[in-house]
Amino acid sequence: MKEGPPAEMAASFIDAMVKAGASLDQMRSTLGAYQKVAVQNANVGYDLTKTLGDLDAAARSVRALAEYLDAHPEAVLKGKR
């Protein structure tokens, strides 16, 4: 990884994204447990299933962004080219 302020910013941003991904994973787990309890109500079950799908997509996006920034820390300042 490169050095200097852009790399430091990227590292900080990557750390925040990794923590956000972990939080999303925990939220997904919590909602999964709640879904098992709420399975008697079809509407709640459907909503939770959709929410879990949305959380999966968000977690994948956060991971992809963190991986991209790990490989290209200068993108924090310059953007994607």
C-alpha cells in the first residue's frame, strides 16, 4: 500500500467500512433471529426477508468498496478512473 495522507485517509475509510460491514452482518443475524419468531405473520416474514436481502446487498457493497480502496487508496481523493 502507498504511503502519505491519501493512504492514511484510505486506511481510515477502509477501517470504517469494515466496521460498517460487521455491523450490517450483526444486524442481518439479529433480523434473522427475529424472522424465526415472526414467521407466524406472513407480512412480517416477507418484510424481514426483503430487509435481509437488502442488508446482504449492502454488506457486499461495503466489502467491495473496502477492497477497492485497499487496492486504490488514492481513489479517496481522486475518485475512480
